[in-house]
Amino acid sequence: MAVPLRIQSDWAQALRKDEGEAWLSCHPPGKPTLYGSLTCQGIGLDGIPEVTASEGFIVNEINKKSIHISCPKENASSKFLAPYTTFSRIHTKSITCLDISSGGGLGVSSSTDGSMKIWQASNGELRRVLEGHVFDVNCCRFFPSGLVVLSGGMDAQLKIWSAEDASCVVTFKGHKGGILDTAIVDRGKNVVSGSRDGTARLWDCGRSACLGVIVDCGSSINGVAVGTADNSINLGSPEQMPSEREVGTESKMLLLAREDKKLQCLGLQSRQPVFLFIGSDAFNCCSFLSGFLLLAGTQDGNIYQLDVRSPRFSSVNCLIVLIIPGITLKGDGSCFIVQQDLDYVIELTGADCDPVYKVATWEKQIYTCCRDGLVRRYQLSDL
């Protein structure tokens, strides 16, 4: 995924003024960087700025929130999307995780200021503060109902919260290190957690109990994902009869992004290995694209796409922090939407060199959280 075009992070504001300017550049691999600028020549009656590019660059299309730029010499093309709105009052420090409820009405986020909050997704208005973890909250997500939140913290505790009254209804204890990521199985009767202690555990939400250690790999588990396996994949058979409290695990794969450069996949119910892949550096994150395709990102800047049916891979260079299907995040604040049917990538702009830590989507809206303490909301309809 070569993405050599860059643009000033606040280009949309800069080009709203007469003679306003914004810089842009093209970074072809192994070649000198090309620098240029965009200049506003005025605002049209429709409120869209009339923008020209300096030599070597072309403005293909522009509207109020997006601009499509090309550099013909390097055959490079990118569309840049500015935030529809930005929420600055939710947290006071870096925001490490966020999620949006299934109905799109609520957001939940955690921050290095030690807080976890529920807010109105439309305007960022604070609704609830979830208090109970000791130290930082590393991960938070809504259950499919949109009324309950799952969180994991550095205190090695996994908690379930009511989004309606902020009460903590369940606390799971058992991990000996901070919980770094979670996954929800089907409708949420079972959940999975991955920890610094090197274990992934399966939990029974109804009885507040651990159903078992799925794997103890001896290395920090940075990311977990649960996906439904394609019928062609052999998940193996469990050595012992599964607990009747396991619900919906029989056809699921569990994917683990490990600090020791390994990407591990196993049957969630069987606990049997599907594959173990060794990458170039620590795996930070992972995600299923389908019943047999997956993505995973490493600390040194590679995104691996693997086919579980035969773990061959293709890798693309991109300093990755986290992946969800179709969207990749970079440690320099860049966030891209990649569509195979387009000859250009779409970059979500706004962050100025601060890492974007997490993305959540709902219908045609994309939410990001960043080290600069801001939640940004993008409208794909603005494209």
C-alpha cells in the first residue's frame, strides 16, 4: 500500500480563506520528496473553495470536507477527508481506546487521564463516567446490545458495566498482568481476554466465572480477535467435553497478536492449533476479514494478510497501530481507508503527527481517537 502523498493536517480550515494556503508533498520510495502547495482562489456560491495546486500536483476534485490530489509524475493519487466534527471535552489527555454502540447513539472511550466515559455519539456530550478500575483502562467495547460495556485494565481486571446507570455489574479476576484486548463471542454470553501475563482466557458473563485458560503462550498478548471459521478449515476436536456454559464457540477461531513476533490461531472451543506464523516484529493487532482471510500488523511497520486455509502471506509496509477491516492506522497520525476497487487511497486527516490509537465505525460514520486527546468524527457521505 504505497501512500506517498501527504497534506497539511488542517488543510480544510486553511483553504477556507481567500489566498489561504496548505502544503502538500509526495514521497516516492527511494526518490527525493516533491514539495508543493494548495492555494484558495476564492469561495464559490456553493461554499466550496476554488483551489489550485502548485507545479507537479493536480486538484482532481474538491468539496467542503474532501479533496482529491494527484501527482502525475509519480502516478500517485489520494483523497483526503477532513473531520465532520471534533470532540475536545470528553477527556483531558491521550485517548487510548473507543467504541460506538450498535445503534450509533453512544460512544465509550478510555484515556491516560485514568477515566472511562460514555458520551453521546452525535455531539460528544458526556453521559456517564465508569469508575472502578485501578490504573489505566487499556480497552473498552460495547456488547452487541449497545447497553453494556466490556473493559480491561492494567489492574488485571475485566469488568462489565451498564451503559444506562454506569454500575459495574461483573468483575472478572484471574489474570496476573494487565489486560490488553478483548473480544466478544456472538451475542456476549462469553468473552475472551488477552493479557500481559501471556494468557488468553474465556469467561462466562452470566456466572462471572473463568471457563478456562485457552492458551498460555509465555508472551504478552497485544491483540485478540474472534471470527467464524470457513467450513473448509479444520478446527480440531476438544480433548475434554466443553462446558455447557460455552455458548457459540464451536465454529469460532481465536486469533492472537503476540509480543514475541508470533501470530497464533486456534479453535476457540477445541483449543487446537490452526497455525502459528512468525512475523518480522511484535504483532500489535489483528482482525478477521472473512472466514479465512485475516490482517495483522507489526511494530516495525508491516501489515500481513494471511489465508488461514494456507498461511501464505503478503506484506505491505505501513507503521501500524491497529487494524479494523478496510481501515489502517499509522503511528504518525495517518489513517487510511483502503478499497481494492479504487486506484487511490482515502486518508482521514486532522491528527498532526500524533498517533491514532483506535477506530470505530457506524454506518457511514467513522470515529477515531488520538494521542492529542481528541475524538474525530468523519462522514463518508462527504466523499
